Amino acid sequence: MIEQGTPEYVSLAGLATATMVAAIDDHDDQVTACLRLIRDKHGAEGIGMALLMWCDSWLEFAGLRGEQDAARTIVAYIAGDPDCPEHLRPQIQWVAGCVRARADNDYAAWGERMNELAACDAAGYTNRIYAMVYIFANTFNGMPAGFGRLLGEELDHG
């Protein structure tokens, strides 16, 4: 396990941040290069930890860290329809499931998402990771901080 505070963790956190910044700035080649570096330097564990870091950052930005009904809000935002996400592409469903698992601190559900990722063929694996990176980057680019609380209120009263 990559322990927080170790040089390996600091390296991984820097690469995860660089990946997201490149995506926010729409530098696809840099995103790819950063993801390759994460994989090459830190392996599958590093990819999994980067996914955790991105989910945590997204939840914090959305204002949903510790919110009781965060899962409903998250699925509504990412999937577009809180009651019927089955019609979405598998990678979008997977991203919503990852964020929901992190929001709920559901370690079993997170493990299931990571097992799904590991079971994917190369294209499915890559598509899921890129989906998360770009959904989050587009959110950081296009939404105000705390948007998740506002969306949740709209869903509750709308």
C-alpha cells in the first residue's frame, strides 16, 4: 500500500494533480502522458489511489463531502437522471458508482468498482479512467464550487 506522506505518495499525488490540470486545460496528450507515468511508476495501485484522490477532490468541490443524500445528487449530476442511469454508457455508470461509493464511505462498493475496472479489456479500462478524468475536469471548468448542494436542493424541491 502506498502510505500517505511517503515519497511515493507525494509523487503519485503530484501526478494525479498534473493529470487533472492537463484535463482542465484540455491538453489530451499531457493527460495521456500523466496517466502512463502513474501506471509505470505506481502500477494498478497507483491508478486506484489516483481515482480515490480525484473522487475526493470532486466531492469536496461539489460541496458534497459528508452530505447524507450525496449519492442521489451525484448520480443526478453525472448520469443526468437519478432514477434511470441504466441507459448510460458503462463508463459513465462506473464513474457514478465510484463517486457514490466514496461519498458513502462504502469500501465494499468501491472494491466492486475497482474489480470491474480490473476485469475490463484494455479499451474498457482506458475509457473508464478517461471518463472520470474528463467528467471531473468539465465540472471544475463549468460549475461553481458547492454546486452539489444546490443541485440536491433542486432535486428535493423540484
